[in-house]
Amino acid sequence: MDLEELFRKKLESSELIPSDGTGRNIMRSLGRREFLRFNLARFNIYYTGAIVAAGAAAITVLTTLHQGNKKTQEAGPGKDLNVTNTITSGAENSGIRKDMPVATNSVVEKNQGDILKKPAAATSGDISRSNTKSRSQVPAQNDVSSLISKKEQIRDKVAENVVGDVGIQKKLSAAFSASAQSGCVPFSVKFSNNSVAYDSCYWSFGDGGHSSVASPDWIFDSDGEYRVVLKVFTRDGSVATASANINVFSRPVARFEFRPDNPMIPDDEIHFINTSVDAVRCHWDFGDGNGSDAWEPVYRYEKYEKYNLGLIVWSDHNCADSMVIKNAFAGSGNYITFPNAFIPNTDGPAGGYYTQKSDEAAQIFHPVTSGILDYHLKIFSKIGILVFESNDINIGWDGYHNGQLCDPGVYIWKVRGTYKNGESFVKMGDVTLLKH
């Protein structure tokens, strides 16, 4: 009989009544043992570890996504943030095992703004299928590289359409502006080159002129319509073109006359005759502060002065021209002139009175005048002796002094006075007394 059989016989008639706490302790021990044992049908330490690992991975991924969003906002347009790489590294550092049912690839494939979904709790019947699906959904190294490559392609595509702040090269285009598109000869225009991304340019102004200056000044000296063309080039041979029309208008020609040619001011009215070409309107300046817009005005001056007459005319394109005559009435009807010789009458003094008959014989030295108001004439010998003096325009010198005929020779005359228009004059010359 062995020892086990001996104990069984000794104790089979004995009765053991356990205390209330003994049962609970036994059940607690059995439950702890079952918890530590792997059993697909029961909740155990393996399920607990998987839940803890999934929670840690979710917290790590959420933290990484938040930091990635913050970096993206700080980086601004054009910055390249390795979001996919960051998310993948976070998953690896969290300790998630590829065979864990909660480690799905939804974390890697979601955009930064998406909310991570918590995997549903697996039942005992779905554990194997869930493990298999989880392992297939975790991105392999090739899948991660593919995601990175797609991200870089998207980044490059966006960069092609971004211009300015991020330094992306702009597209070549030609454009220019002009200070004015129409004007009168000579027409000066300032051209501004507004082209983009060019290296050199070439202007053609339509009148045979050219320029390679970026923003040139040009003068059109003939009327007409000109086609201005700008071409811009890049070093790789690309060309862009822009063009515009410039209209240049001819100017009218200002011309005028007045009648009479030698008016007596203030007696005569002045008639202005407009002979301008291609003019549609005008303005006269009479030189005394007055003017007129009439085409051919008539005007009377109150007194004689050195008047500068002016005329401005405009064409139908508002182009202008002008003409000015300075001291217009200097050769007016107010004048005084003297002959340079005479032959006195040897029959005796005539008293200086002259007639048409005496003028035909040139016997009296006297002036020819018009518009004289005041007059004073003096005649001197070559040695300065005064031989004749008169304040009467109608009395001349007959060649006698104190009743005696003067010797033939050259004598000096000097006259001063005032014209009717108020202009004063002083003149001097010589006259030859000829022997009869």
C-alpha cells in the first residue's frame, strides 16, 4: 500500500468544514490564474496589454498630429513638413506591435485634420480575423516611401502655381504703358516696360526707330498712326510680345496780316486778316491788354505805342500754333524824311515857303512828313554855325542866311518832334547845297 492510499483511508471518514473566507480565497486564486493564462474565450492579461498599448499609440499619434499641424501653420505657404514621416515614426516609438488588432493603417493614411477613430472592441470570435487585418493594414516600408513620394509630387505641383513670396520663378509675359496715346507734333512719349520675368527687350516705334532701353522716351516728329511693339526675351530663347497704337496729329499754321499797312494811330481802324491753315478757332492779342476770339476782328487803338500783336489758333484735335509781330506799327503812317540835296534860287530869298512848283525845281529844303504833331528843325554849317531854324512844318530852308546866299557845300540838319500818336522822334543828317 502506498502513501497515497494510506492517506485516503485515513481521511475518507473525516469531514472538513471550510470557513467563509476560505472559499473566497480559493476563487480569487483561481480567477488570478485564469487571468494570467492565455484563453481566447476569456478576458485576460493579454487583452489588457493590447488595450494599454493601443491607448498609448493613440495618444502618441494625436500628439504628433497636433505638433505637425502647428508646424505647418508656422511654416506658412511653400514650407515642406514631413507629416507622413513624423506620424510613422511616432507609431514605431509607441511600441505598437504589427500583430496587435488595434494598430490599423488608418492613422498613417488620414489627413492631419481628420479625427482618429478608436477601433471597436474585438469579440472572442473575431480576434484571429482582427489580428490578420491589423497586420495587413500596418504600412510597410515601401508603402511609407510611396506616401512620401506622393506628398512630394503634390508639393511640387503646388509650387508651380505659387509666385512671389516663396521665390518661385514667374512666367514670362510682355506688357507696357505709355504716358499718353495721342498728341500733337512733336509728340514726346514716356514708355514704361511692365513685363515680367524677362532678361532683355526690343522696342519698335513704328516710325523706323528702335530701342533696347527698358523704359525709353521717344519723340514722334511727324503726324500719323504708329504701331509700337515691345518684344521681351529670356536667356533660354522664350519670346513674348505686346503692342499698342500711338496717334500723332498735325498742328495748324498761324498766319495773319493787318490793313492798312501803315495806319495812322489813333485815326485809322485796324482790320486783322486771318490767313491761318487747318485752324478751327483762334484768339487775338492786340498788345494793349485787349483781345478777341473773332476770326477777323476790327480794332482801333487810342494812342501809339510799341504794340506786339499775337494770334493763337487751334485745330480740331486741339493742337495749337501761334504767331507774333513785335512793334507792329513801327512803320506806320507817322514819319518824317528829308532830301539830301537842293539848288537854291539865285533871284533872292523866297522866305522858305514851298509849293509843288518849287519842289519840282528842288529850290527849297524841307521834310516830307505824315502824322507830325510838333516839329523843330535846325541847320548848321560844317563849322557849327546855325544858319536856319524853324518850328513850322510848312517852312523850309531856301539856302539864304541873313539875306545872303550861302556858299555851296555840305550842311548838317537836326530835327526833333512828336507824332500824332504821341511817339517822339529825333533825327539828324546832311544836305548838299548845290551851285545853280
